[in-house]
Amino acid sequence: MALQGHIQELSEKHRKLEELIETEMAHPDWSEARVAALKKQKLRIKDELERLRSTVH
């Protein structure tokens, strides 16, 4: 099912963003602006995932 594949792809992007945020924040000179942008992107993906999952059920 194409929708399920899209959900899996978004889930993977969400997971990778979480790892990227953690990696960024592990550096002593991490950028608040970069982390904020990554978190915003992650939230958009989460919202899209919830919307898609609600259409499946």
C-alpha cells in the first residue's frame, strides 16, 4: 500500500531528525537556531504522520 510506505518513510525521517538534534546538542557550541529549525521540521513530520495514520484507521 502506497500510503503505508509514505508513513514508513516519514517515520524514518522523524527518527533521523531526532538523532540529528541529539547529535547537534551534544556539541559544546551547538546552535539554538539550528536545533529550533530541526525541531520545527520534526514537529511538522509528526503532525503529518498523525494525520495520515488517522486516515488509515
